[in-house]
Amino acid sequence: MRKTLTIQGDMCDLIAFREYGTEAASGAIWDANPGLADHGPVLPAGLEIVLPDWTPPELEPALSPVRDGITGGT
């Protein structure tokens, strides 16, 4: 885990995007920082927050008609 300081206007989803490349990590940031929500959606500057180790969940590949043998209905 790492730590970072918030800057003026920071919100959890912005921090997630800046640090992990996706807003999807914002839930992990909230979970790693009990009481963070007490500050409201816009966090005060200079607040030290924990950045948890986070890996995006694996997505199932989309179906491909050719690869997966999907044919028309009739």
C-alpha cells in the first residue's frame, strides 16, 4: 500500500483515475480509508489517504460470432 496527499478539488474517483487509470478503483480507496466519506465528495487538500494494492477484475471476453460458432436464427 502507498499513501498520497489530496490536492484542492480532489474526489475519490479522480484519485482512482490518476493513480490506477480507472475510476473503478474508487471503491477500494473508500474501503481502505475509513472515515474518508466524512469529508464529503470533494476532499480537502493535504489529506493523507491510503492507496491500496488494487488489480482490476478480469473481464470475460465478448462473444465473437466467428470464434464462438454463433449463427443466425433461421
